[in-house]
Amino acid sequence: MAFFFKGVDCMKIVHLQTLRAKFEVAYMKDGETISDYFSWLLVIVNRLKSNGESIEDVHVVEKILRSLANKFEHDMVAIKEPKDLETLLIEELMGSLQVHEQRMKKNSSSVVIEQALDSKLNL
């Protein structure tokens, strides 16, 4: 019976190592939404925690800020400067980034509409 439990412990260790690796190499892909990226990353974090890993929110916040798509670089700097990352909640970070994402979408659709109008007027 001891062999069985030793095998279970070994499997748990391998599973945790796999999850840690996924967490460390995670990055936001171009075209991926903030919501999708956060959801995917938080699934990994929750699996780590449910397998006994101790991972603090500040570590998750720092990882998210390091792994955002390039289009969020200015936001990343703006968020880091005035805020203490130790007290920044994951939900607050997600909310801030989603607001910026919506603004970017709105601005890009305005540019597309303006370009379409310009091309029609120039015909």
C-alpha cells in the first residue's frame, strides 16, 4: 500500500511541475482578449492552489503584467507607477485592462469608419 501512495505523491509532483511550467511560460497572444487571457491563467493558478501550491496574488499580478501583449505596454507602466503591486487585486487589474481594451476597440473602429468615409469622399 505504501507503494501506491508513493506513486500518487510522485504523480502530484509531476502535475505541479507541469502547471508551474505552464504558468511561467504563459503570455498573452496578439488578438487574445484580456478576459480570455485572465480566464486561462487563473485556471492554471486555481489548479496549482488545489494541488497544494502556495501562490500569492501579487505573484499572479506581476506575472500578468510581465506577460501582456505589446499593445498594453503603456497601461502596464501606468498601472505599476502609482500602485503598490502588493495590494493590487487581480480583479482590479483585470478591470483596468478591460477598460483600456474597450477604449482601444472603440478608437480603432472610429479610425476605420473615418478611413471609409474619407475613401468614399475622395472618389
